[in-house]
Amino acid sequence: MVTPTADTGRPGDGGGPRQERRLPRPVRFAVGAGAGVLGEVILGYHYQTLQTISMACDVGLPTLLILVLIGTILFGSDDRKERAFRLLRWIADKPEPPGPSDEHHSS
């Protein structure tokens, strides 16, 4: 009886899994943004009310997120400030900074 195995690429490539071909991040961003703009144009051409709602969401939701983050950073507790900055690092796809040393917490 033959059992199915995972496809690990060509026999001469070291036996590791195949690397997927992906477009670079700026290209994917440009294609996504272009598709979004094209969708907005088509939507606005056919349905004026839906285009107005869509534009309100496109502008209003990011603005609301920015205001909430700024308010949290300025007026929130230390724990909430740390979470807000972690969210910003996650959005920017940046690594976490090194954690504080154990001496800092023992005070």
C-alpha cells in the first residue's frame, strides 16, 4: 500500500518545502489600492448613496482610529499606552523592542 506524502519540491533542491512566489509588498499594496479605487468609482457611477456611505467609512473610520489612539496615548494608563504602541508597531510591521530587565521590575 502506498501512502501519500507531502510535496517537497524537486528531488535535487534539498528536499525542503517549495517557496511560494509572492509579489513584493509595494506591488501588492498598489494592486489592492487600485482595486479599491476602481471599486469606488464603479460604485459611485451606479449608486450615489452607496458611494457616499463608502466614502464616509473610508475617511471616518481611520480618523476615528487615529483619535482613539492619540487619546489613549495621552490620557490612558501605562498598560493601555503600551498596548496602543504595540498596535502601532503591529500596523507598521515592526518587531517588538527588547523587554525591560528584571531589575527594573523589582523596584
